Amino acid sequence: MAKELHPIVKLARKTVESYIRQGKALQPEELTPEMKERAGVFVSIHKHGELRGCIGTFEPTKSNVAEEIVANAISSSTGDPRFPPVTVAELDDLEYNVDILSPPEPVEDTSQLDPGEYGVIVESGFRRGLLLPDLEGVDSVEEQISICRLKAGISAVEPIKLYRFRVRRFK
């Protein structure tokens, strides 16, 4: 028997299914308290345990979390450059995580980071890379920073600003 999905995860799933099947963006109806907040949101899609798409916003760009979820679920399923767009045939095999981000806070040095607890943002000029916390296979702060540098196109010798954030993860 399938477990009941949290309303936040259900919104991401219904959004992707509606968009892939009918090409229509869902209009969120019943908003939970978390959905009424403003925050950055990442929607991660997995298929058979493997990443299938992950797109999000560092900080809020919409009027509430529900609208962020809708926009990022569509982008994650159709616009992640690492993957082809999700197809109707895949929909039953997909699982969703939704991370609601706390506001990023600057950190002075890497001793204030912990890959299990904090996500990290690396910034150099206008380039920014973000990595969510508590990701399988990412066990050190150095790995987190290295992945962020790579994502943002920031070389290992360029000076960077570091930020950390927490997430509330819904599965």
C-alpha cells in the first residue's frame, strides 16, 4: 500500500503529471501553512533511486512556496539540462523531494559548515552554485564546495564567498 504523500510532495507530483500530460501548469488550491510562506524551494525528481531532475530557487521568486513548487516542479521535469524532459511513460516511476530553504546566511569559514546539516552556496562575482544538504555520497565540506564551484564555473583558485542554509525536506 502506498504511503500518503505530504501535501507539499503531492503538489509537486500533481504539477508534473498535469504539465506532462496536458501541458498545463497547476493552480494550487488548498494551501498548507508551509505553502503560504515565502522561501526558496528545490524540487528533486528521482526514478528508481536515480536523480531524474532537480531545479530550484535560492531565494523566493514567487508570492508563496506553493507557486515556487509549481514553477520548480515544471522546470525540474522539463528543463534540467542534465536530462531529457520527463515523458508520460515515466510518470508512475517517479518520486519527489521538495526542499524548502531557510534564508542563506554568510559564513566566515568552512568550520561553520556541515554537509549533513547545511546546504552551501558558493559565490564569486555574479556566479553562484548551490548544493543541498544531506545528499548521498557527499560526506565532506570540501566535496560540497568543490561541487558548487563546478556547478557555477568557479575555478578552485578563485576567491569565493560562502553561505549556508538549512532545509525542511518533504518526501
